[in-house]
Amino acid sequence: MLRLHAPIMTPCHIYDLADELMSEILSFLLEPGPRALSSRSHGNGHTPGSSDHEYNEVSDLDHFRLVCKRFMRIGTPYKFNRFTLRFSDHGFRRLDELVDMQLAYYVKTITYMVRPFYQGSEWVQTLQALGSENPEISQLHSRRLREQTNLTETNKDLARLRRAIAAFSALQEIKLLRLQDEADEYLIDFIRDRSLGTGTGTATDIRFDWETACSRAVTNLSIALLDSKCSSIRFTGPQISPEATLQLLRAPSTILAAMAGRLTSLDITFHSTTDITATMADLSGVFHRFFVAAKNLIAIHIGFLSKAPLDLDLELLFHHIRWKTLRKLSIQGWRLSADEIIALARRHRSQLRDFRLLGIYLRPGGLWRDVLAVLREEMERLERLVLKDIDYAAHFDSVPVSNGVEVHDYHVGPMPSSLGFAAGTWSDPQSPITTPLPRDGLSALVRERALPLRTSIERLRSLSSGDLGDDGVHVLCEQLPLWEAWVLSAPHEVSGNGRTHWGR
């Protein structure tokens, strides 16, 4: 009688796994949760908490790397793939140490966090007066002032940035963030009180200036990037100073073109609480030279504060340019005509997959339903549409503003009964550039926004633009999920060869 014997299984230990499999497992264990990095998150001047690992931080990853030399080798690329640099003596020392330890090769993202600069000639006297009220904060600002003076007057910040970015051979992303903490707010309040005469003396020749800090940071990052061999870079700046950008007017066209050609993503929001229309008009030529040279852009976000929207023709910045590689496009905080939005979309209708209109206010003569109809009927590959805080300019101008905060009237008017939609609460869209595209378009939107189950895709497809409830006067926030879903419910997709595929 023939007996079959099962083979004896040798126990498998984690050490027996291949390096590639170990690395894959580790990537899942270290994968951060979803983050909302919208430009709105930075509107108050604070920098949100970073998930970047500092190289001296004790974490699960550090414990993994200490197990053995093999685990050290596997974990090192994850430990140092992101680096946060603060504008300070300590921050630049950490940067120098990273390069000296030959770990710069692993860095893929650098986040440069910069505080507003101390500008003016009366800081010594001001900080002495602050010391009588709060010695600890006075000493902190005195130290920061000395560090700023030392770094800028000797150009040590630029020299160390150039050395580091030249060593970041795997660099893929640069983020520039404004950093402001409670000590900075305390100082700002103290200066304001003195200027109003509530304290002793009057401080007139000092200011806590973001424009100067932003200008130096942008300039130094540009110089360092051009000195390096880095290409295919994503740049993110959620609080860019418009005045700082004027410095680009002085840059030779060849330098501007060389820098633009290295970018695959540009995600910037210009931060100013006043009307900057004239300033941006002066920058029209800079945008033209930059965008003509930026032939490799895959994602673009150009934003302004929705509370102070830009009143400038769209093409004065975009200059009728079509990017063949563009997949994601987002504009924010703008007064525009319906024709301008339609023309921008049509230029990219064969390739655009993600389109976001945030805080856009239509000028008289245009209707949102006309914009939506074009997006629905002509966009060939659109998978994601985000409409947030859009309205009509006339209504926006009639809304009262208190302390810089817009007061919305969210009264829910009667929705057309034929729509089958109920009012709901919708989460804010994430960063225009960093949010991944959904794989199944409308179905993902239905899941994310919790659209009523009774509202089927077929029902959406049966609606016309006239059924959307657009009165040409005011857009209700409750209408936006329906409008987004209606655009994405288009029953056809036109391929590059002109053939129509049904059942999108």
C-alpha cells in the first residue's frame, strides 16, 4: 500500500523574507493616515503638525532599524525620505549633519519652514521693554533675532541650502511654509498695544514681516535648485507673498525658464488680506515666461484668498497656454466670466482628470449651469470635480463681512422636487495637488459625499442643466454635491480617436 507523506514544513521566520518584501511590509506599517493639506489650513499663519520624522526622533521605525544591520539597511530610506528644515541655527545644523552623515541621498521631500523676519531698527529697545513684561518670550525673540541676523548677513542660509539640495539627488518635492507660534503672536500683540499707546512708548520703526522672509526663501530655494541636478520637482507654497513674487521680475528669462522646466507640479496660494489685483497684473509677464517654459507640469493650483478674490482676467496669468501633460487643475479666489472658465477647460478637455473651482465668483452675464454643461458634455477624461464656495460676484459683494470673515447666508431654499436630493453636510476638499484621484469617478464621489442611495446614476443622467436649480443670483452650498455628481454622470466618454464609449 502506497502511503503519501506530507512534506515536513520548515518554520519560516521574518528573517527569511526577501529585502523587497520586507520593504513593502514596512511601507504599509509606516503609511500615514489621510491628511487635509488645503491652503485654507494655513490661513491663520500657523503651520500644522508635520508627520516628517526628524532623524534623532525615537519611533517604531528607529526600533526596527536597531534590530540588525539588515533591518538598518531596509529602514534607512524610510527614515530619511522627508526632512523638515526650520530657519534657525539648530535647523541648519541638522541639515549639515544630514549631509555629513551621507544620508541626503534618501531625501525625497524637504519642507522649509520660515518665520516672518524682524525688520526695522528699534528691535533692541522693543525687546527690552517686552522683557519687563515677559522675560522668557523676550529672550526667545532676542535669540531668534540674533540667528536671523547671523544667517542673512553672512548668507549662511543660502550656502547651506545649496550644499544640501545639491546632495539631495532623489529630491521630488519642495514645500515652503510660513511658521508662526504663540510667542510670535504675543510679540505682535505687544507691538500693536505699544503703537496704540497702551504701553510705554511707541514702536514705529519695526515690523514682523512675512514679505521679506518669503522673498528670501523663494530666491534661495530657486538658486539652490538651479545649482543642483534635481528635476521633476513638485513645489508647494500655501502662503506665498505677492510682493515677494515681484522679485522674479528681476530674474533673467533664462534662469526663470530653467527653473520652470524642472517642475511637474505647482501648488501656490498668494496670501494677502488686501486687494492685490494691481500687483498680480504687474506679474503677468513673469507668469507668461514661467508657464511657457513649464512644459512638464502635471498639476497646477493657483489660488488667492476667497475673502479677497482677484479681479483680473484669467488669461493675464495663464496666457492661453495649453499644457499637454496637465492632469490636475485648480483655481481659487477669483472673479471670472463663465467664458474664461469654459475656455480654460476646453483647452485641456482631452487630458484633464481633476478640476477644482474654489471660491470662484462669476461676473455678470454668465451662468454656472452653462459652465457645468460644458464640463459634462465636453470633458473627455474628467474623473473628479470639486466645487467649493462658488457663487455670483454680485451676491458676493452684497454679503456682509465682519472682522475679515465672510458671513454666509446658508438658508436652504426649496430644491426642485424632481432632483431627489436632500441637504447634507459635506467635508472640505483636500489639497488641490496632493489628493489622489478616485479610481471610479462618480462612484467614489457618491461614497465620499454620502449621496442618497435613492438618487441613482441613471437619475442624474436624466437631468438637464435647467434642472440644477441655478437661478443666476446665488449658489447654495447644498447644491454643489448635486452639480458635481451631475457633471461626472455624463453617460459617454470620447476617446482620442473620436469614438464614443457608453456606460462611463
